[in-house]
Amino acid sequence: MVSQNAGMFCLSEYKRPMASNNALVGHKGDNYENRRDRRYREGLAEVLKDTSVVVDVSNSPSWDDAAVLNFFETSTRNLLSYEAAAGVGHHVALSVVGTDQLSESGYFRAKIAQEKLIYTHLPPIPYTIIHATQFFEFIKGIADISIVDGKVHLPPVLFQPMAADDVATAVARIAVGPPVNGIVEIGGPEQFRLDELVRQRLATLKDSREVIADPKALYSGAKVSERTLVPGNNARLGETRFETWLTQPAAQIPSVHPKPNAA
């Protein structure tokens, strides 16, 4: 089952590899998703029956600190509780590279809380938490939330974003594999400076906003260091390079709010 509240994933990307593992995949067209939000318990027991893998790529519909914390805590508790009762064998959750270093941000405090619920749940459920880097699709959105006096202020730190299609492929492969009971990092094939890539993306969109490299600037409300936004050496890397992605239809779609999960 794929639990998705909002996001940019095409769930068919999950279905192809997961079908061979007999995992039940839910999507927005399913009656369950149309009837009610995943935060509410009604229907979870039914939809999780005979499910072997649950992939949680849900995201909060609100960015208010209290609301986003409530969303991730409530939805994750409910999902894990019913997974345990159903005997689900693998809980997969999409999160963000650098989450543990971004606790100044209310959004990332909520993601930290979500991850803690997963690895401390009793009875234990085998799990894999996927830390993904930012998506190419959200680069313009980063500019939109980084405006100071009409200009885009960004810290000139390392940045290794990836295509959403590559995220979907990686998540599907991890979901049908054995749980690692830990974190797997995924990222793009290239590193950039955050300010430089945002500047480049805005240029492709003919967006004239000036991008300022500002070491004191925040990223989604949090201070970042040189390597906060890039994965470690053992990360699994996508194949799509930024220049290639720019030629694809996804690059022509206006970006949405850059907080992922997604993720």
C-alpha cells in the first residue's frame, strides 16, 4: 500500500516493481483514499488486510508548526498501530536528507518526531526510513520561500537534488527489498551550490528575481552547514542529471511547496 496525502509522485512508478512482491498498492483513485484522510482510523484495518509492505510518502496539508507536528504524529501512530495488528512486514517512510540537523524548522521537527515513532514502536515493525535529497521539481519553490526585500537569499552550501521519477524508482526498489531497520539515503548524481542551481533554474523559467549568496540565510527556517543537504558516501544515486531533467515534461510544470515527501 502506498499512503499518499499529497505529493508529486506518479504511483504507477511504485506499482510496476512492487507487483512482483505481492505488495498491495493503494493510490488516490482507491475508495479508501477518496473517503477519508489517512489520519483517521476508520478503514485502516480493512485496507491493511493482507498487505505485506506499506510505503508512507504522505505530507502535511498545512505548514503551521503545530499542525504539521500533529499530522505526522497522529497519522504515523495510527498507521503503525494498524500495521502491527495486520502483521505488515515492512514499513517504508520517505523523509529528508539532513532532517536530524534541521530541528530549528518546525517542519523538520515534525519529521524527526515521525521517524522516532517508527523506530521506537512497540511491538517493533520492520522498517526502512528513506532520506532523500530535495527534488528538482521543488527548486523554484525554494526561491519562493527565501525572499528577503524582493530578492532570493540562499546559503551557498552544497546541494544534491534528484528527479522525482528517480525518487519513486528508488523507493519502489527499497520497498520490495528487506527492511534495514535504519536509514537509507538517496540523492542525485551531481552536486551543486544551492544558490547557483536556484539561479540557473530561475533563468530557465525566465524568472528575473535576483539570487543572493548569503551565508546567514536560512533553509526552510533552519541554519545549514556545508554538507547538511547532501547525502553520505554510501547513498544510492539516481541517474537523471539536471540538464537532462530540464528537457523533460516535469521541468515545465510549476513547482509546488518545496517541503518534500515527497518527500
